[in-house]
Amino acid sequence: MRILLFILVALVAFTSTIGGLFMISYPEGNAFEFTADLFEGAFLKNFLVPGITLVLVGSINLVATFSTIQRRHNQYNWSLAGGIAISVWILVEIIILQVIHWSQFGYLIGGILIILLSLRLKGKWAV
């Protein structure tokens, strides 16, 4: 279970950090071939704020990844925070965009799995 948790957290950490950095670098959406029409009806005009938020989510998961590698005593707290962060981010994204993409569904399931595995390995949830 620990290896699965590590893989999920590392995947979320690297993909969200890199994706967020691309959004910050290209706030008009050029890097992903997105358009500002995606934000139609939302308060956002470009991808800068979502990029910054995604880097924050990725950073939390990066800390969780390195804590897991080093087997620190608070590794499951960090992975729990990372799972909550990605899950909340995906839910907010779905609400803002009012669109559900298969990748959002995948990351939401991944976030929920990270939360459940963190709680299980932490000893706070037993089957």
C-alpha cells in the first residue's frame, strides 16, 4: 500500500507542478492549446490563477513525495494534505468550468485514493 501511495502522490506532484508552471508561463493557454473561452461565465480571464493554485497543490504533493522517500514521521500527514488539496482543486475546477473531462475524473479518484491510503497507513482508518 505504501508503494501505491508513493506512486499516486508522485504522479500528482509532478504533473500538477509542471502543468501549473506551464499555465503560469503561458497564461493565455497557448501551451495546452486552450482558449479563454473555457472560462466563459467564470470570473477568470486567463490561466494565471489556476496555474499558481496548481503549483501550490503540486508543491504540497512534492513535499509528501520526498517525505515518503525519507520515511519521515509526518509522511502520511503530508500525503493526506496532498490528497485533500488535489481533490478540492478538481472539485473547484469542475464548478468553475462546469465541464467534466476524463482527466479530472482520474485525478479526483486519485486524490480520494491518496486520502484513503494515507488514513489507512497512518492507522486512523481500519478495514
